[in-house]
Amino acid sequence: MTTTATFSVTGMTCEHCVAAVRDEVAAVGGVRRVEVELATGTLTVDSDGPVDRTAIAAAVDEAGYALSTA
């Protein structure tokens, strides 16, 4: 069963930012698809099961950005 979760990412300013976030999040175990929208700062993740927010936050942090707390 595929689960979809949407997050807000702060700090992205260009397509390089988008690629960095996408690549780091795609490497998280169980993630099947990642979509990052620069204009809205939206990160959408499809995964094999419930999305581990902590793992996603760590991947976004590794890329140099942060999940919004709001």
C-alpha cells in the first residue's frame, strides 16, 4: 500500500535546491517517489508505508534545508 505525505520545506531558492532535496529524500528507505515544488516549497513523498517524518526531516537537513514546523 502506497502512502503519500506532504511537507513544507524552507530555504529553497533554485532548481539546484530542488534537486538536492529530491535526491536526499529519494534515498530514504521505503520512498518510492519524490516531488519537490520550488514555487510553493512543497515536498510530496510516496512511500511503501507510513512516512517517517524524522527520516524525511533528516534527509532534508542533509540537503541543507529544513522542514517547516508549521
